[in-house]
Amino acid sequence: KDSNAFAVAMDVDAAGLPFLKNFVPPAGSKSVEEMKEIIQMAGRPFIIKGIMSVKGALKAREAGASAIVVSNHGGRVLDQSPATAEVLEEIAVAVGGTMKIFVDGGIRSGVDVFKALAMGADAVLIARPFVNAVYGGGREGVKILADKLGAELADTMEMCGAASLKEITAAMIRK
């Protein structure tokens, strides 16, 4: 709270990792009531990262989350977990419009960004490629990657007839 952060986030997609089991407070799963209490204590918009099902999204909404991040922790936490693209649309149908929906995992191009927005994401998070860009080229590397993603997104929007991000729809991608 002292930081005056505009929002607070909690990562729930790694709660079952063995090395987190003995943490205090415990890092295990939380009930809706426990999440409500945490969200109320935060006293600002709250984002829950690691949602991979409609059930999880509905629980996050019931607990009072302002947003969710559809994320499988890069697939590193649980082998054989689905890709975020496989669950995004059904989650967006269930809770879209009642909370913000962000997505991460496997987004590597402007076309990927377009598809995620078309499937119902309000925004896309891209981390690992930017880490590589930072280490490989510093500020210039980050600028190059951001420009590349932006140009690819703009080209895809033009080819699909979307003049603005708000005009991107599911009908513009093949399912």
C-alpha cells in the first residue's frame, strides 16, 4: 500500500509447486472467501494471474477481482496443461465485460496479439521475448521488438479489415 501501486496482482498458477508448500503464509489454493479477504486488504484493483478455466474465472469474479490473467505459467508448472489460446475464448464468453481479461503465454508475434484480442482478451502480456530483447540489445532491443510486434499487429488488422483494436472480432479469425 505504501508504494501507491495502481493495482495488486497475485499469481495462483504456481501454488502447487513443492518448494512453495512450506511458505508462511501458505502458498496453496485459496477459497473464494480467502481471496475476498485478500482483495479487500489490498484496497485497490486486484488481478489474479493463472486462470485456466471458466470455473476459476467465475471464482475470481465472485471474490471481487478486477481482472484476471489467463496463464499457464508458461506451461512450466504442470506438464500437459493446455495452451492459453485453448481456453481463452470460453473464459471470455463467461466473464467478459464484467472484468478485464489479460492473457499471456506463447504470444510471440503481432498476429498472435490479434488472435488473442479476437478471442476476447482485453490486453496481451508478453514477457519472455522482452527479457531476451533486454539482454540482447538493451533499450534498442526492446524498441525493435515493440516496433516489430506493433507493425505485425497493424498489418494483420489492415488485412482483416479492423481499423481499430475495438473492431477486432472473433469473426476475423478462423476457428
